[in-house]
Amino acid sequence: MRDSSFARLHAMIQYKSMLKGIEVVDIEEAYTSSVCPICGGRGEKHMRTFTCPEGHDLHRDIVGAVNIRTKQRTGRIEPSPIPRQVTYRTPVLCAG
């Protein structure tokens, strides 16, 4: 069920992006939330927090997002600039 739902979502994103002339690039997300985007060290994950050996504490979603962006741009996970301030918003469920 999960794979078919993801495949359907992926197909819809591809279709809508094509209509708007936007390129969609698939990036393998393996290890993107376990490598520090600041120093490149392998860190520890605890709940939603990531801590690397150098002491950088970041939200795991930020670590993954920055590393996926870097992997798309350079082809590999490596240290790169991260946003100075990120506000995490809790998803809102809509009735319907």
C-alpha cells in the first residue's frame, strides 16, 4: 500500500511539474539524516535531533533537507552552508 501510494504521488508530482515546465530530480535519500551538513561527520540521532561528533545539534529534518539539496547539486553528501534560522511548523490536519 505504501509503495503504491508513493508511486501515485510521485507520478502526480511529475505530471504537474511537466505542465509548469519544472524539472523533477529523484535523489536517493540514504544516509542524508546521519551525516552532519556542517562538518561531514557521522552523528547520533535521538528522536528528532541530530548531534555530530563536533557537537553540532540540529533538527533531523533540516539535516536531511540540506544534505539532499547538496547531493542534488554536487552528486554527494559534503559539508555545505545551512540556513541560519529555520522555523519548524507542525502539520495542520484539514477536515474534509
